[in-house]
Amino acid sequence: MNPVNYLYLAALLFTIGATGVLVRRNAIVVFMCIELMLNACNLAFVAFSRMHGNLDGQIIAFFTMVVAAAEVVVGLAIIVSLFRTRHSASVDDASLMKL
Amino acid sequence: MSFPLLTATAALPAVGAIATAAVPAARRTAAKWLALLFSLATLALAVTVAIRFDPGGARYQLTESHAWIKDFGVRYELGVDGIAVALIALTAVLIPFIVLAGWHDADPLETGNRRWRPTQGFFALILAVEAMVILSFEATDVFLFYIFFEAMLIPMYFLIGGFGDRAHAHGEETASTQRSYAAVKFLLYNLVGGLIMLAAVIGLYVVAGNFSLQEIAQARADGSLHMATGTERWLFLGFFFAFAVKAPLWPLHTWLPNAMGEATAPVAVLITAVVDKVGTFAMLRFCLQLFPGASKWATPVILVLALISILYGALLAVGQRDIKRLVAYASISHFGFIIMGIFAMTSQGQSGATLYMVNHGISTAALMLVAGFLISRRGSRLIADYGGVQKVAPVLAGTFLIGGLATLSLPGLAPFVSEFLVLVGTFTRHPAIGVVATFGIVLAALYTLVLYQRTMTGPVKPEVAAMPDLRVREVAVVAPLIVLLVFLGVYPKPVADIVNPAVQQTLSDVHKKDPRPEVEAAK
Amino acid sequence: MENLIALLIAAPLLGAAVLLVGGRRLDAVGHWIGTLLAAASFVVGLVLFAGLLGRGTEDRTLTQHLFSWIPVAGFQADVTFRLDQLSMTFVLLITGVGSLIHLYSVGYMEHDERRRRFFGYLNLFLAAMLLLVLADNYLLLYVGWEGVGLASYLLIGFWQHKPSAATAAKKAFLVNRVGDMGLSIAIMLMFTTFGTFAFGPVLGHVGDTSEGRLTAIGLMLLLAACGKSAQVPLQSWLGDAMEGPTPVSALIHAATMVTAGVYLIVRSGALFNAAPDAQLAVTVVGAVTLLFGAIVGCAKDDIKKALAGSTMSQIGYMVLAAGLGPVGYVFAIMHLVTHGFFKAGLFLGAGSVMHAMNDEVDMRKYGGLRKYMPVTFVTFGLGYLAIIGFPGLSGFFSKDKIIEAAFAKGGTEGWILGGAALLGAAITAFYMTRVMLMTFFGEERWRNRPTPSPAEPSVEPAAEERGEHAEPHPHESPKVMTIPMIVLAVGSVFGGAFFSLGDRFLHWLEPVTGHQEGHPPVSAWTVTAATLVCLVLGAGLAWAQYGRRPVPAVAPRGSLLTRAARRDLLQDDFNHVVLVRGGEHLTRTLVYLDHSLVDGVVNGTAASVGGLSGRLRRLQNGFARSYAVSMFGGAAVLVAATLLMRAV
Amino acid sequence: MTAQHLAAYSTSTGEAVQFWILATVAVLGALGTVFLKRAVHSALCLAGTMIVLAVFYLANGAYFLGIVQIVVYTGAIMMLFLFVVMLVGVTAADSLKETIKGQRWLALLCGLGFGVLLLGGIGNASLKEFDGLAQANAGGNVEGLASLLFTRYVFAFEVTGALLITAAVGAMVLTHRERTERARTQRELAEQRIREGTYIPPLPAPGVYARHNAVDIAALLPDGTPSELSVSKTLRRRGQIRDVSREALNDLRALEQRAVERLERKAIEPPHFKRAGFKRADFKRAEEASK
């Protein structure tokens, strides 16, 4: 088996995640889909790391994880406070950004 | 290095604008006096410029030059020729009267409003416009000119949109809607013009490699800078379009009646007598000097458009029901004369056009400001709401008539000199256009006298019966303008002497000579 | 002595400035200041006249250069005055008659609260008129030309609260502006042709250019003259101008301003001499107007309008004479001067009558006034005899010469023009006799008048105040009014004889205008006899119609011609329908088009941009997911683009 | 040859088998995340996918990341997710019905297009040669990472640290509600209620006037309409009230129906029940009037 298959898998997961972001309305699920996309990227980075024979890809993946963690923390806090005020976790309810 | 007189002339009103704006809210009257003081000081500096200027000397005098944006060769270059001196003087003369005429235009509606700040804003904006207009008359760097040409839109926008006539026939809400419509229209029109000009300015830089008017004009004159015919024409059109919007030339004129109708009378004067002059001035200075070939190429079309402006503006003025819009259309007609004079490419035409700019500024100021005083008394701009004012307010009616007579170019008043020069200048090269343009003087008489007849004569309408005559402040505004009109009508030589050499140089830029008379009778 | 010339203009100009700027403080003495300064100007004129007489015939041209007015390259306009015999004649006429009428106005305008302003305007008129005749170049003449127009505008509309007066003033100015257009085009043509527009160089180099150009200039000058002198086709304003106070009608619309056109043509004589076609046009205009005015004058019941028609007609004579070239110039001016005397006298008489009759102007409500106002009757009567050309009086000498000169034109033209002039003389006799009979003879139709006439609106505003319903009590006017009338009557009687005996006037003017003896195809005596026959016929006809039969108080319907003549031969109606209505439609259409088409294109562009952005705005629905789709789609496009770039 | 080495540059059959099985699981997990209705299920599916990815990391020689993935991601972050899901409401099933017009089709189209492009792109790239991580991991994977992290990437590392702190503070700021005043005592609350006079008596108990004795069933008012006040606020917000107001009537109707069928006689026409004429508001008003 060619390790490039990992890349295919990563692309597939990324696409599924992206579609999920677009399709789901529940902010939490949207967040999960974003996590899925990030993970897919990480998989690709790891595969690239193996491909090039150095650890930079893994470093990047590592940073991605940290950033993802930070993002999840803030994002979930936003969701919670949003839920508190609007009693809904639907992203469509936060549609005030229009004229 | 000598004292930077030109910078000072432009900087003084700018400083005045800041100082006026900084006056505390409660000290409104202090702000007014401050603005008046600064405008008078600017006038003093402008007079100094005029005195220091030597008509027989170099083309550009009192020059200043400093590097500004080195990477693009933009320089802070100032310099004045005779035409600029005349127009700077006009601006500096008119602003004190505009300030004085608008003394109460921005007062709070209810007395005792201690937090009302627009008064300060109003006068600060006027001074800001003055600074920018003076700088655009002084700039000899194309880019520098462009900046101020555009920047003056901002204070003008706020002046038009923010301050209107106090009382309005259709209620405050309609007035405010109309006003913002007019302000936005003014802004958009001029921005579109400016945008196209910006493209042309960049194009010029690409072709010429710098922005210096003197260098480019010099290079154009001695042939070291060659432009392809097509390029030159496109660049010319880019510049001309912006100036024609500003001027305004038919069919780009429709913003003017709205803007002048909705703005207060002093602001309307600021628009038509001062700001719009930058457009016609720039045609003389930039279009002709930078693109002599293209100017000659475009002359027939521009002359026809100017001719249409003259007759069209006059005819529409006849059909107006609103005093201020009538004056606006009359101005369109007059701008037609100015542009016609410029592109007639004769000394008489261009000297006449320059004088016309000055005279039209003064005469329109006189007419419009008196109209403003009239409107402020009755609270209506509609001609039909007036009648018989002459009986109750003879001084007001008399000054209004003199303003009107100046507008119709009565001999003995200043506009006649310039209008006749423009007509003669056009006639010597394009007799047919000159003859048709002469119809304009009949139409001018028509709209002026119809306006005077409907507002001032006839039986006294009950609404105007209690109308007070001009107050001291108002007389102080109008009387000097009338004296100027008479003086420049009887003895225009001082101005003509300053302007003539500059016009000759401009003519030599476009390689044109006056046509010789058929019979050399005088020789 | 040259330096005095400016003083001629300065005196009334000073008066105008002082009176108009001075304000109410001068109300009490304003009229005397005005009269005094007018008289001062007349005195200066007399001094200059004496000075001129003291010089040799060929040395009677004085010039005074004041300053350079408009210097632009080849275009050099100077403020320079030129006093020669022609200007001198006018100066004396203007200041002399002007001073008399100032004096008359002191009485006439006594009850008007704005009398000071009236005198200010009169002084302004004098200054402008003097500038007109003293100018040394056409442009300066133009200043005076429009200046008198302005003064005329202000004075016609002096009673501005009356819409009819305001309209008449506006009309006069506008029609004059059309003529002014001609003058300005003429000046432009001169400039392109000669490079200057000073009298000397232009008239001296007439021979150096083509006849076509000269004809063009001449026709343009004729247009200007038509406007100012109320000649067909620009005559329509003069009748309406009678809305002004009567002294104004006398001074401006009879004696001086309206004759400016004749001055212009005579002044440009050299130019017209070289352009026969233009000259022919001048004679045609003159002949047509003299008949036109006379016919209109026959039909008017308003005494001032009848006199206005007469003025038109008499100026027609002058224009006709001026068009005849050197044969007629001197006679045109001579008729101008004598006409100045008798017409001013007639108008002042009419003013006196109106003054006595509660400002009634309808002659059908006069009658039998000779008993009540003897001085007016006598002076008016002398003026009447002068104008119809009664042998020995002014009009006889001047008009007879013009008729002779017209015949002297020769050929068919001569016969036609001479015939027209003769016919005009007959009609003049008719309508003047009619005026005379209706006013001073016959029964006293003003007695027991039940209601005021609705037909003619009364002119003077005081009519309502004094109570129009009251029966008038005709009385003689005060001395301040009768003295000018007497002086003018003396001029009407003896002026012609004084000028003609020994060809005094001819010798005086000849150096300026040139003269050439006309040779009519028939002898001069025959012409004179024919003129006298016409006179008798016209006067007799009038007597038959108005003297023997009582005059109906309400005008009969009259023939088609009479009705047309009452309406100024329908010329006004033509103007109204074609120019006024047409103009209104044109402006209304243009206003509409400006709004809908020119502005519509702009607003349409704005609206379509707005509409487009409105559509685009719907994409901004506020749903984050929707934005995410676009982002994602964009990313997909980017990837595709990258791949494509690599593939290519 | 160690397993380490092997994982570096080639794939054994074992790895291939592992890949195909686990990849299927991962994709299924991802699809589950996206398409399952309940957020809890989504979260669990995602956790599964993440664990599978952790295995892949290990298989690719990223041992440290694999462990971190399990410990931090699956263990901490996913638990955070679950926690929030619980907070917001486990049972609140997400309706999958699309509300934005065309959104779903556009999303699927974009996803499909993007996926195809991405896959095509990878397929196009010549990625045949794998260097393997043998060399890089020679000194141990963690040591290798550490030496890179604290040398070349030290700045990024520090910045990331700052980012984490900021995120923590941010989360606190966002969720923390400052209590600026003393909590009101029960007495004060009671006084306030009396003073406002909007609803003085204690809230009705759920199911008291009904035949259904459950907290999620609203009590019925005398006119038969449910009184939402009787249900706990939390349930009300979640929309988890069971409406039984019509049940009694339905039962009655069914009974009558049966009676008609059985006895073959006409039922006495029940008076038309006018709900509109006797709404709760009216009842309340009557209540107030009686006070």
C-alpha cells in the first residue's frame, strides 16, 4: 500500500467535515465538524512528515492541535453564552449580521 | 529662503478652521468672530500675494518646492500665475462675506442650547474649503492639485447636507431628505469625475514620469516629451471630465441646481462662486498646458457643449419656480460662457473667461446672498410666494436688482466686461458660435427681470407685508460686493493687467495666435 | 476745454448716486438736487457749445481721453469722449429738454412719496444718454445704450406695484436687449474686420473691406436702432412704455432716448454710405414704421398711446432720412431736434391734461378743455401745428426736407418712399387733429360721468386715492409745469425756421455727417405743395369725423383696420403667440427634459447600481453558513485554478 | 529492522489491512458526525474518528502526536464538547431540515467539487517516493520533536502558549457572569413579588388538575387549556412540555363514538366548545376582578 492513501483519506475527511459545517445548524456540531477538518489536516501533515523524512510536519500538527484547543475553548464559551442569551445553539439564529 | 507666502495664505484658513472648531460649544459668537477674523487675515495675505506678484515677471512666481513622496516624484510645489492670483483674490474676498452672510445660518433652533456645536462646524468647514481651494489654485504639482481638488468635496458635502434653510415650505423632514439627496448627488458626481481624473493622473505619471506641471509642460513645449495622439486624448478627456463636472458643463450639470437649491445661500455661493471655479481654472492651467494637441482636437465639441450650456441654462432658469434653483441654472449658463472663452483660444476669450470667473463670483454672491436674505425672511424659496417686496423693503429690492443686473451683464457692472470679451474672443475665431451665444444675453435679461418682477414688483402680498428691510450686517455684506461690481465694471484694468500675461503664455502653450483683423485699421 | 466733457456726464451721474444712495434724508430736497445738476450739465453744454462756435468749422471735434478701460491684447477699449457738432447737438437737446422736464416733474410728481428716487432715475438717464452720444467708440456707446435702457426700465416701471407697469418695463428692456444683441454683434464684426471699434479708425477705413461685411455690420446696427428707436419689427414696447409717468414719456420715449437709433445710424454714416443694401434696409424700416406708427396712432383712444404711435411714426421719418445717406442725415437730425421740442411739449401737455382730469387718459372722456386750461391748450396747439407741418413752424421745415430727400432717392424706390412719406404726413395730420379735437373741443364728455370706464386702466396710481368716481374739475397746472411747456412751445414754433434759414443747421452739421444736395424728380415746391395738400386732406377728414359730429364716449367697434390698429396691428398678438407662448412651452419642455432625461440618466444609473446592490445584498442574508458556502466555493475555485495553472 | 524503521519508508501488509479497516471506520465516523441528529451521537462518532486517527499517527511514526491525540483531543477536548452538549440539552435533537433555500444543495455540490478536486490534485502529484522517518526518529520521536520545538520553532511555541492563556482568559470572560450585587434573600424576593403584584400565589404544580401526574405535563386550567406556568422553566425552554389538553376530549369523543356504535342511538350533541370565547387571558382577568 502506498502511504499516499493517508492523504486521500485526509482529503475525504476534510471534505466531509467542510460539508458538515455547511449543512448543520447546531453550533456544537458545526464545531465538531471543524475539529474533523483540523484533524484531517493533521493526518495530512503527519503523512507529509513521513513523506519528507523530517519532523516539521508533526510540529505543525502539534501546533494545530494547540490552536484547535484554544479555539474550542473560546468557541464553546461563545456557544454557552450565546445559548444563555438566545436559548438556542443554532447558528442560524445568530443572523444579525445583515442590513 | 524667503517667507513661504503661498503656504501661509492657504495655511491660515486651515489653522482658522481648526481654531474655530475648537471653540467651546457655549461660545458660539466667539467662533463666528474668530472665523471672520481668520478670513479677513487670509484676505490680507491674498492681497499681499497680489501686490508681490509682478505681472511682467516670470510665469510662476512666489514658488515653493519641497520633496514630498520621493518614490513617485510627488512634490509639494506651489506657484501662482496671473490667473491664479486673480482667483485666489476672489476666494479670499468672498469668504468674509460668506461668513458674514451665514452669521445666523447655523445657530441652534432653540435659544439657550448650550451644547450646540454645529455653529462652530459650519464656520470651520467654510474655512477648510477656503484653504483647500486656495491650495488647489496654488499647486503646480498635478498630484498635489488632485488631492485638494478631491479633498474639498468632504467639507462641501457636510456643508450642503448638514445645513439647510431654516424654514422650508415643505416641512423640515422633506427638507432634510432633499438636502441629503442633494449632498449625496454632489458628492457622487464629483467623485466619479475625480476618479476618472485619478486614472488620468496616474496615466500621466506613467507617460511623463513625474507630476510637476512645469516640467511636463516644459517638456511638452520643447518636444522632449512625446505623447502618442491617442494617449494624449484619453488623458485630456480624463482631466477634462472631472473639470467639466466641477464647472459644470452641460450635460453634467444636474447636481448644481440640487446642491445650490438645498444648501443655505452662503454655501450656495461657496459652491458656485468659489469651488466650481477650480474646475474652469484647472481647464486653463492643466488641460491646455499639459495636452495642447488634444485641447485643440476637442475644441469644437467643447465649444458646442458650452454653447448648449449657455442657452440651456438660461432657458431652464426662465422655467424655474425656485429662486435658488433659478440662480443655479443662471450659473450653468455663465459657466458655459467661461468654458467657451477658455476654448475659444484667443486672448480676449481667455482673459475674458478669467475675468468672468472673478466677476461671476462677485455677481452671483451679490444676487444669491440677497436672495438668501429674502428667503430667510419669508421662509420660502418659491418665487410665487413673493410679490411687491420693493414696496416694503426697498433697499433689499434695490440690491437684488443690482445683483440681477450684474447677472444679466449690464454694461457698467463687472460681468459685462468679461462677457463681452468672451463673446468677442469667440466671435473672432468662431463667428457662428459667437452669434448664437449672443442670444444668451437676451435670455439672461429674461430670467433676471422675470424673477425681479415676480418677487419685487406688483401688489404687496400679505405674507411679505411685514418684511423688514436689510439689516446693518446684511448691508455690510452686500454693499462692498456692489462697490466691487461697479469698480471692476468701470475700471477692470488692474485685474486685466495681471491676467493678460498668463493668458498669453497659455496661448503660446497651445501654439495659438489671435486671428488678425481683416483690415489693420488701428495700425 | 476738453476736460469739461466729462463734467457733462459727471453732474447727472453724481446726482443719481447721491439721490439713490442718500436715502430718505434727501426726500425733501432731492428733486431740486436732481434738477439743479441737470441744469448744471446744460450750462456746461452751453459753455462747450460756445467754445465750439469759437473754433473753425473743421476744428470742432474735441476728444477727452480718461483712462484705458478694457485692455486685452488687440482689444483696446478706452474711456474716451468725443464732442463734435453731432454730439453737441444731442448734448444740448438732452440737457436742455432734460432740464425742462426735470422742472416739470417737480410739479408733476409732487404727491409721489418716491419723488427723490424718480429724480435719481432721471439723472441716471441723463448721464447714460450723454455717455451714449459722447462716446468715442462703439463699446462705450454700448454702455450708454444699455444704460438708457436701464433708466428706461426703471422709469417705465416706476410705479412697480402695478403689474402692468412692471410688465411693460420688463418688455421694454427685453425688446431692447434683442436690439442690443445686434449692436454687440456689430461691434464684434467691427473688431474682427478692423481690429478696433473706435469711431475714427472704423469709419476711416470703411473702404478697405468688402461690402458684404459692411452690409452685415450695417444690418446689425439697424437691428440695434430698431430696438432702441421702436422701429418695426421691434416697436412693440413703446406703446406699453406709456405706463411710466408722463414726464418720462416726454423725455425718454419721445424726445431723447428713442432717437438714439437715429444717432447711431447717422454716426455710422460713413459705414452705411459704403453699404447701399444696408441703407436700403434702413429706408424700408423707416418707411414701414412711419406708416405703422401713424396708423396705430389713429386708432388709439389713450392720449399717451396715440402720441406714442406718433413718436414711432416721426422716428420712422428720421430713420428714413438717415437711410437716404448724405442727402438725409442733416434733415434726420434736424427733424430729431424739432421733434424733440414739439413732441416733448405735446407729452407735457398731455400730462397736464391728465393732471387736470384725475389721471384719465381716455380721450373719449375729455372734450372742451380749452376753456379750462388755456396755457395747456395754446402750447399743445402750437405743438400740434408743428408736428403736422403747418407752414412756418418747426415740423414744416424738417419734415418737408425729408419728404423731398425721399423723392430725391430717385427711381421707383424714390417714388415709393416719397409716397409713403407723403401718406404719412396726411395720416399725421389726421390723427393729430383727432387728438386735438377730442381733447380740447367738442362737448364736455367728462361731465356727469356715471361710472369710470373699464376699457382703459387708469395710468396714474393716485387715481384711486383721489377718488376716481368724482367728477373732475379741470384746472390749469401750476407754473412749474407750464413754464417748461411754454419754453418747448417756443422751440416748436421757431426752431425749424431758425435752423433752416440760411441753412444754419446744415452748415453746422455738415463737417461731421457730410451733405449732398438731393435732386427730387419734381421741383421742391411741388413737393411742398403736395405735402400741404395732404395736410389739409388729413386734417379735414379728422374734422369731418370728430369735429362736426359728437364723439361717442364708448369707442365704436370700427372697421377691421381700426380694430387691428387698436391692437398695434396685431403685432403684439403675434409676439404673444409665437414668442411668449412658444417660449413658455419650450422652457417647460426643457425643465421637464432636464428632470426626466438628463437627470433621469444620472438617477437611472444610480438607481440601477442601487438595484443591483439590492440584489447582491440578498446574498448577505446574515446566515454564517451561507457565507461559509461562498467561502468554500471560493476555495474550490482557487484549488481548481491552481490545478489548471499547473496543468497548463 | 525495527517496527519504527519499517513504518518509516514502506508499508507492511499489516498496515495496509489496518488502514483499510480503520479508514472505513474513520469515514463512517465522520459521516456520523455530520449526519446524526443528536449532538451526543455526533460527538461520540467524532471521538471514534479521532481515535482511529490517533492509530494512524502512530502508524505513521508520529508516536508523540498519536498519544497526544488520544489524551488531549479525545480525552479532553471531546469531553469538553460532551460537557457543553449536556449543558445545552442532550435530548434537543437537531432538526436536519434545511431552512436556508438551496443551502444544502450548494453545500453538497461544493463539497463534492472540492473533494474531487482535492483528490484529483493529490492523484496528480507525483508522491511515489517516501523518505520515511527512520532518520528523523533515530534519537526518539519525542526528543526529535522537542529539539525542533525548542530551537527552530521556539518563537511559535511561545506565541502558542500566549494564545492558550488568552483563550483561557477569553473563555472565562465570556462565560463568567459577574455578580455585582448581593444575592437577594427569599424574603426580598417575596416582597418584590407582592409589590409587583403580577403573580402572587405560588406557581401551580404540574399535573395537579390533570389525570397525568408528571413534571413535563402542564396542569390544565378550568377551561381545559394547559397552564405552562406549571411546568419547570428548564423544560419549558427546551420545549419538552407534553400537551395533554386535548386528550380528555379525545377520550370523551372516542367513548361517545363507541356508545353510538354499541347502542346505535344518537349521542346528545355536546355543546360546541368555544375556546376562543374563554381564553386564559379572560380567566386571568376574572381572577383579578375577583380579588
